[in-house]
Amino acid sequence: MALSSVIHKDTRELRIHESLDELSTDLADYIAELSESCVKERGFFCIALSGGSLVGLLRKICEAPYNKTVDWARWHFFWADERVVSKNHPDSNYKLAKDGILFKVPVIPSHVHSMNDAVSAEAAANEYEFTIRQLVRTRVIDVSEISDCPKFDLVLLGMGPHGHVASLFPDHDALNEKDEWVTFLTDSPNPPPERITFTLPVINSASHVALVVTGENKAEAVKSVMNGAGTDCPSLPAQMVRPTSGKLVWFLDSAAASQLDVSSSS
Ligand SMILES: O=C(O)[C@H](O)[C@@H](O)[C@H](O)[C@H](O)COP(=O)(O)O
């Protein structure tokens, strides 16, 4: 598989691909390797998904050889964010993952930790945090040595054209949430207005975070994030994603990377 270029920007790794097919294969390789090492080390692989184009780019991990070689029975699925709609609604991130991934590979139904769609956003957020707390207590989910936050093995995020990640939008109060692991919003600038989301402390406590960003309309935000200094940048939530002790990888296509200076590529 031809990896177009790998760039290191301080602690971030950028993997830039000429085609979406290459990107999807590299993403599958990356996740399969991570799953293997986490299962060997801890017996589980805890992965949190977001919505959007990311899910389509996970298609290769559902195909040969990964559909047979990955130890799916050890996977636990979570959502980094969810829209407050019923699970069979076209806007549901659970439905997106169910149709795009969960139907295609041998997952264990009790390992699929989706959010409750039958209660209010607030109740569903509280319930989800409670579920995560139980799984931290039993060490299905690892715990951060630095905070008492859950340490997901992998949090997969997309990024909106204005730099939002999960359901953390530019200049929104949810970016300031330091105590809760899961929060909710009723005024999302993108429809639907009600959403549930991991908070930044949880995202930044993960042992691996991958941002999967494609398309020309993301190029400017990608450039701003890469050139921005510091993480105190509520106008650009993606810049606030900097795992405390974990690894951060950006999977980009050449359109999303088109405004970057790639002269330092290796
Ligand atoms: O439910 C959501 O809205 C998503 O989790 C959101 O954070 C998404 O990942 C970005 O908006 C990027 O989406 P695209 O890749 O489709 O642009």
C-alpha cells in the first residue's frame, strides 16, 4: 500500500494519502495493529466512533483479511458522540455504524455500548457516563494514570469544516466541561440540535486518538489546526484535541492536506 507521505508535527503524526481507498486501507492496518496489541496487553479493545464520513472510511476493516484476522469478540464499541434521534433514524450515528460496520463483522451484541434513544439528552448522557464508569471499574476500559478519566484504546474523530470534533462545536460551553465525562447539548449549530458527546478530558485521556479528515472544504481548518499554537483555542475545537499521554494521528487525503507545507515530509 503506497502511503503518500508521513509528516511529524511536534507530537502529531500526519498520514496523507492520494486516494480515499489508500486512506481506508491504512486506517484499517492502523486499527488492526492497535487492536492486536491492546488485546494482547489487556484482553479488550475499546474503540469510540463518531459519525460522518469517517464511518464510510472504515469500510476496509470490514473486508478481507481484517474481517477474519481481527479478534472482533474482544472489541467493545462506544460512541464519542450521538445525535438525539431514534436508533433507526437516518441521522443516528449508531445506525450509521450499524449499517456500515456492525452488520458486517462478528461483534458481540453486549459489547455494543450505544446511547439510550428513549430518554432525554440529559438522561441519556448521564446513563452513558454510568455505563462507562461500570466498565472502567471492571477494567474493560482502561483508566488514565493522570486523571481518573476512562482511557479508551482508540477514539476516532472526524472534523467539520469549522473545526468541530465529536459534538464539540466552536466556542460552545461544552468545551469547558472539565468534570463530566459525557455531556449533552440542546443548541447544536449543526442539526439535529440535541446531541450527546464525550468531553475534552475524556478524548484527551485516550491512549490513541485518530482524526480522519478528507475533502477540500476541510483544508483551511486543517492548516489552522496545524499552525495554531497551544490548545486553548475554543474557536477551533480540533486544536484542543491533544492527548495528555496518548498518541495523536491525523489521516488526511491530499485535498484536506492541500494547504499544508509538506516540505518536512518523511
Ligand atoms: O455526529 C456528528 O456530527 C459527528 O460525529 C461529527 O463530529 C463529524 O465527525 C464531523 O462533522 C465530520 O463529519 P464529516 O466527515 O461527514 O464532514
